[in-house]
Amino acid sequence: MLFGNEEDARKLVATLDHANAILASVDSLVGKTDKLVLKTEERLFAQGGVMDGTARAVEQLNSLLTDVRDSLKRADSILADAETTAGNAKAATTDLGALRTEVDASVRKISSLIDEINRKWPFERKTEIRLP
């Protein structure tokens, strides 16, 4: 015997058998892993796969974001116009207050002029018609 005694030879044969079983198991796992990788690759990268769907979703999202950006630009323009209008309204309100004061003063002057004219003119206000 090359390895000494028969018991050592049996241990060596058992170890080799065990190693062969492990190699067969590893070979089976590698085969299953290869199949899994191929299926995953097909689902990800084949036409109509996840990557195609993702690319379409990104294009749609990009289009949607472009529309949102345009809408926000329009809203910004509207808000700027509203701010300008509010500033103009504030100035107009200030002007209206001064104008109201002037109109009230003018009405008082006209009223006093009418009162003065009524006092100075000898017209009687009573308009009665007497019948015989």
C-alpha cells in the first residue's frame, strides 16, 4: 500500500468522495446561479424589460417636469404682475384719499356758495298758486 495502512486509505477515499460531492453541489449551485443571472438579465435589459420601462418613465417624468417648470414661470409672471398691481393700487388708494379730501372741501364750498346765493337773491322759495 502506498499510503501506509488500510484505514488511512479509506479515510483518503472518503475525503475524496466527500470533496467530489461538494464539487457536484457547487457545480449545481453555479448552474442555478447562471440561470438566475440570465433570467435577471433578460428581465432587466431585454426589449420591454425593466430598463426600457425605466427609460420611458424617465422621459415622461422629464416631460412632466418641463411642463411644471413652464407653469411655475407663468405663475411667477402672474405674481409679479399682481405685485405691481398691488403697488399701483396702494398708490392709487393714497391718491384717492387726497382726492376725497379735495372733493369734500369742494362740496362744502359749493354748498356754502349756494347758501350765500339763496340769501342774496330776493327770490322767494314758496311757489303757491292762489285761485280766486
